[in-house]
Amino acid sequence: MIFPILKGIVSPFEAPITFLLFAINLMVFIVTCDDGMMSDNRINAIRSESGFSATQGAAFADMIAREPGEFSPILLKLAANARQGETEARDSLSRLSHGNARFMATAAGYRFEGDEVAIALWRERFKELQEINDKNPSYHWGISHLKDGWMQYVSYQFAHGGFGHLFYNMLFLVLFGAFLETSLGGSFVILTYLISGLCGAILFSKTTGVTGAPLVGASAGVSGLMALASIAWIRKEKVHFFYYLLPFEGYFGIVALPSWLLLYPSFLGDVAGALGSSSELGRGVAFTAHIGGTLAGAAVAILYLAGVLQKDFDDAEGGDGDAQEPADEASSDDDLRKTG
Amino acid sequence: MVLEDVFSKSKHGSRRRSKPGYESGDDNGGLDARLASPIDRLAANVAELALLLPLIGLVTSPVRLRRSEALVLGDEAAAQYALVSEIGLIALTLILYHTVFVALYGGTPGKLALRLRVVSLWENKKPRPIEAFLRALVWTIELACLGIPFCAVFSNYKRRPFHDRIADTAVIAIPRSRQAGLSSLAEMSIASGFQSAVLAMLTLLASTYYADMQIHHESTPETASSAKADSRMCAEVREAIQEAPNGAAKNSERLPAALALFAASAISPECLDAEADFALWRDGDKATAYLAKAFAIRVRDDERIEEYLDKVCSTGSPSEPPCKAARLAKAARAVTEPDPIDAKVSDASKDAESDSIVSSLDANAPAYLKLAAIRRALTEGRFELALRWIDSFKGPRKAGAYVVKARVQALWALGNRVDARVIARTGTDLADASAKVELATWLCRAESEQDACGPFAQRACGDVASIVDRSESWLARSEVVSAYIKSQSCATDQDPSTKWRDLKKRIPSERGQQFLEALALLSEGKSAQGASLLERIASGEPDAYALDAGLSLAGLAETAANLAKARAIWLKLGIEESIWRPLGHGLLAKALKLSAWDEALTIGLKLSRQGSGDRALFEALVIASYRAGKRSLSLGMLDHALRLAPERKAAEVSRRSPASSAEFDSVARALGRSR
């Protein structure tokens, strides 16, 4: 395992903007956590009712069959199979329908031709589901078929789907944000974070389209910060990584490596994820949003390297943020050696 | 240890011209002394993952998408093809990665970072491209073998696994402190032993798995194929359509065929539900589809049944078969009234409607409607009518098994036992082994109720014993075991308790074993223990063991209190199901015999609410209510009994209390009526 540590976790006083962003994210999570959990529990309970699930799948298949031009080939095939009586196809469609913006937006008033008794019951449950979604914080803060205004393009970056989601995003936000803020200044951090988030959401909407499930998370902004750190430091000296190869002494420690390694796994992973999955098939991660954020961060980095954007402060003050040119490899090894 | 930054450019020029470790004048000793430590080699491969995993993810991404699409579409062949392609791409990536880096730089980035180098054995420099390629290819194959061949870094004297040997290479360490030298004897011994042990274990696992597969394939019992719907609806329905006279499989014929098969208990509710959904969502016959839904969800959701039945007639024409069937079904959903007399009055109006529907059916009525008419006629004891419908029945072959059984039951109830026996024993129309067994067990039970040790019972139950002797897997079914026990009950060649305990060893189910143990205890005179075990069996899962246990308890009951216990078990089993009626009638007969009038009244009233009350039952209720001091109830029952047509006898009511005939006349006179 190789993990970037950069400057580690610095004091909030050294990186106030970073910690302000962290605090906003944390506050939003705390405030919305309870409502989110209750909504999620009730939504899961409704979705798992077999009658509701089966009817929703059949209804989605019916809609796809009537409007074939509005859906992708995979959904058309799935609908054809479901209408031939394949219960697995129907159940798959039921699961996928929740993420389909067109279905979620229009199903309530759609005239389905099928089991009218089951449809009547389904409509009651579906209405309840939509009422819950209206009150679900993720739908309020995130981008979805219910809300996709400009406000949501900013607010979605501060909402998260769960504690794990929040934890990993904030970990990287604090690592990269503090590193950048102590080197380039707080304005770089907040500018990059917000622009990357915006670009990520735009790229997501253009490529994937607005989905039935809301887009939330700081990942696009954090990807932008990673791209900025990675590219802006490409001509500078190395950045610090923690490595752990084997649980023996001498096989873990800290090493200085080129900055492009910061971006290599995450960007390649996002591209692989975007190419290797489909939001229509229930992909849970918005890889295109990450890519959008990365591209925005890369643009900021290029502008910085070109001198168009200047640091908040001059070189005399920003010393700590830049690793020194090593006089020789041996001494840099001594400086960096932590274990082994 | 600190990783070397392999990406830093030398201040003196291109990295490619520098060959650390290959320089002449390197006086680190011979190659053998410079061999890299296996741990370093492992650490290098771990370090490689940081570069390899994202690359592999990118390379295989299109194939992964195809695989997930194939999985969603249920196309297993395409999914497997995609998986194989994915594995192939991973292998290709690994081979290219290793080949390029080893050929260009003398080591992969992970090795370079740990200051290891791959050297050609004879030339002490980086391998040629062909050598690098061979090395990479074999390395990938070794990885596919779970990495076990890599243990050769310990077991081979020069720490050269097969991929090094085939390419004539070795891996050395540049820093002297990291050089491990040749393998020691201990290393070689332990590693060789480990490799052999792993190989032996894998061989054992593979052969065990293969043997299990063979055993499983050979021992699959010839049990009834449950009507399992495949994901594209039911195979049974498809077969029925293909067998149809017109020969063409039409979607419009699916639903009526499915309903007929369901009425004959040849398919499951889930199968019928799938057929109904197919018709409803594909603009099929909606009225028939709603009827099918009403039956399919019968066991699951009582509330929606009425909604579906209402939809049948509102969607279709009242004179069409689906609406008639819906009205029949509604009539059959009898409401339980506390006062049985009122219940009988309301039943009478429902009966009239049902009668008019059934009598309006003609030869062209769909098979499912005829089967419903047959079932109703049997339930109400109208056996001649049932036979008329049976004679005119034309429908799916698998429904024919039910029709044959219905014919046997009707003939039996009408007293034509000779024909009933012949049909039951030959069962020529039954192609399904399970249906044949079902009929054989029914006949065994019916004969035993007449005369348990008589020649006919012995022959009928002996047929079941023959089936079991051909394949003991049938002993997994409780009704078969029940019939088998009856076939053995009358044999006196063996001590009963020994006989039951010997049979117990052949029964796979725990409940069956417990029942046989109870019989053994009863035959040893341990009535209390036997009765306790019987109560436990009767209170458990509702199967043939529960029925037989209940009947045994009824037979053992000497007092009204004991009988009440047995009655409680009967109620818990669920009196709505017709299979428990023999127990109910057994309890009633015992109650009358013990003169437990209140108990007899309670049991008889519950039996009558099942809608199949015959004259014998109501005559017994007349006696019981009169003797219990309920004169007005007795009078109401008497009037109802006298109104009932004489031929309405239920098959399961086989015997009256010996005194009831004369006693009934006496009670009737006391109440001011005559037969």
C-alpha cells in the first residue's frame, strides 16, 4: 500500500480555509444525519415489499416499451425480457427504476396498462416514496430529478450519503487542502474546491444526465485539489508518501516520490470506473463527476504554472509547503526515514 | 528500508544508459552471492500493485461493462465469455508490463524501487526482449497457479523459480546488505515440503469435489418435480400448450391452461402469478388474468382477493367463463357465522347461485372451470355430477392426474369400489411418478379406513410398499411413510416394537422417526410416553404424521378431557384444509362413542362450517345437541338434515356411531319430526 501523507494533518490555524470547508461538511452531515437515516430506512422498507417491487418493475418495463426512444439499448432489452415473463429481468428493472430520472419524475401520473389492482396499491406506495424523497436531505442538497438548480450544483458538494462517504472525502480534503493552503494559500483551495465541484457536476449531468438517485459528496472538489497538488508540483520536488509493503521492519516507512503519483491511481481509477460501469445499471459512484473535478483542478494547476494565477503569499513566507531540493539522496533518505 | 525513487532522472543523463548493478568492476562477488532475498522480491511485487491495479482496471473496463450488462440481462454465456476475456486481458497486461520494464530497465518499477535487478544468467546484464517475454509469460502462469510455484525462491538452490529458469535469468540485489545468497538446506526442505503438501491437498480437494458431484448426480431421488417456475414462466404450461390438439403454442392459450393446471394442483401459485402478470401487462385476456391473480395470491394476501374477483366481472362479460368462475370462487369463500343455522341459510343461497353457474356450463366450458366444478361436486358429495364432469373433461395432460384421482374418489364414495381399485392401481393416465404414488397412498388410506387388515387394504398398501422397495427416496414423504406403516401394521411375524424401530432407521425425517418411536412405545404398553410423543408430533408441522398422530390420539382417548386435547390439536392444524377432515370425523365418532355430547357438538359444528356437511353429519349433530340439552338447536339441525338431498354424502364420513341410526329416529320422534 502507498498512501499520500503530504504534510499530514496540520493545525487548523495553519489551514483555516481547509478546516472551514471540513467544518461545513461535517455540520451538514450532523444536521441531516437523522433525517437521512429515517428516510433511508423507510425507503428501503417500501422498496423491499415484494408487491411494490414487482409492480414497479413491470411498470418500468411498460414505460420503456411505450417510449423506446427515451431509453438505452440495455434497458430496452431488459424490458423486452421482463415483458416475456422473466422475473429476474423484472426485478432488475425494479431496482434500476429508482435511479432513472425519467421514470421517477413521470411515473406518478403515467397511465400504465396492466394489473390495475396492483397498480393502485403501487401508486399509494410510490406517492409515499416521493413524499419521503422530498424530505430526504440528500434530495434537498444533492442534484437529482427532483432538484437540479444552480443552488444544488454548489450545495451537493457539502452533503454526503453516509459516514464512510464523509470520512474518506474529509480525510483527503484535509490532507490535500492543508498541503495546498500552506503552500499556495487559502484562496487556491476554496477556488479549486468550488470550481472543481461545479465542473464535476456539469460533466456528470452532461454525460450521465440527471439521475433518480441524488448526486452528493465532496469527491469532485477533492479530486480537483488532488489534481492541483499533483500537477502544480510536477516541476517542484517530491511529496511524501507512506508505504507499507510487508509487516516486517524495513518494509514500511515514508518516501518522497514525484507528485504525479498522487493523481495516477485516482484518475486512472475514475476513468476505469466510468468506462467499466453504467449509471443505468446502478453504478453507485459518480466517476464522471470525479473526472470533471480532476480536469478543473488540472486547469487551475496549469494556470498557476503558467503564472496566470499567483500564490496568496510570496516564496519567503511559503517555505514549509515546498519540499527542499535534496543535496543528495542519502541525506534526503535520512531526513525522511521514520522506520526501518 | 526506504524505497528508492526510480522515477528520478540521473543528473548525468538518461536513466537508460545507467545500469546500476551491471557496471564492470562491480566486485560484489559472483552472481550466487548477490541473489536477492525472497522477502524483497515479494515486497517488490506488493509495491507493483500501486501501478498495476489502476492500469489493469483501465484495460479491463470495457469488458467489465459488458459483463455487468450480460449479468443484468441474465445472459450467462455472455457473462462467462466476458469474464474469460477479462482474465485474458489481465494476463496480457501483466505480460506486457513485465516484458517492457524488464527488457528496457532490467526490472519492473517495484523491483527497481527496492534496488533489485533481473539479470541474464550468462551475460550478467539485463535480459534480451525474448527472454523478458518468456519470463513474463511463465511468471503470469505461475501467478495463475495461486502463486504456489513462486515458493521455488526457497526450494531452488539458486532461488530461481520456473520463470527465471526458462528465461535463464536471476534476480539480484544491488546493496550488499540486501543480498541473500543461495538457499539453505532448511529453506529448500521446508519449501519443497510445503509445495508438495499444497499439491497433495489440492489434488485431494479436487477429487473429493468430483466424487461429491458424481454421488449427487447418481442419488438424485425420483421425487415429484415441484411445479417450479423458471424465469420465463412455467415449463409445465409451455408443455401443456405444445400438447394441445392444434399443435401451435399460442400465448392466448397459456392462461386457461395455467388455470387448469393450477386447479389440478399441477403448478404452484407463483407459476400462475407469473402467467397472470404476463397476460395483464401484455394486453392479454384481462378477465381471465384477474381470475388467475385471485387464485395465485390466495395463500398470500386475503384482502386483495375480493378486489381481483370483482375485477373479473367488471372487466369481462358476466356470461363468460371467467366471471362464472369468479362467482363460484366468491360463493366458496364461506363466511363463518356463529349460529350454524343462519350459516346454513346463507349457504343455501350461495349454494343456489353456485348450482346455477355449474349447471350452465356446457361441453365447451374451459378446462379450469370444469375442474372447479369437479372439485366442488366432490366437496359437496355430488359424486354422480362429478363423474359427469370428469367424463367430459378435456384439458392439459398434467391436469389429467387430478382428474383420475377425482374419478377414483367419486367411484369410491358411490360404493363402486371395484372400478375405483382398478383405476387407482393401474393409473394408466398418470405419466407422472409422483401422481401415481399420490393415488396409491390415497387408496391405501381409504382401504385402511374400511378394514385396516383386510385383503384390499393389504394389497393397496402393499403397492406403496413395492414403490418404496424400488426406491427408498420416497420415504422422504410423510404420506408415503404413513401408507407404508399401514402396510406393515397387520403383519404379525415380528414383534411390533422391533418392527417399528427397524423401520425408524430407514426414515430420513426426524418427525417420521419420532412417530415410529411413538408406535413402538404404544405397542410396548407405554401409553403415556407414546401419547406425549404423539401430541408433540401432532402439534408440529401439518403433514401426514400430524394426521396419523391426531387419529391415534383420538383412538387412545378414554375420556372427554383427553378428547378435548386431541380436538385442540385438530383445530391448530387448520380445519379449513380438507386433508384434516378424516381427523375431524374420527374425533366426532369417538366423541359420540364416549357420549361426550358437548364435545361432539363442538366438533360437528366445526365440520359443518366447512360447507361439506352431509346428512350423516347433521344426524349426528341432531343427536349430540339433543343429548346436550340444546333442543332448539337440535330442531334446527333436524330440519336441515331432512332437507338435504339423500345423495349428499361426503367420502370421508365412513362410519356412524353404531347407535346413531335408531337413536336418530328416537330423537326425531321426541322433537316431533319423522325421517
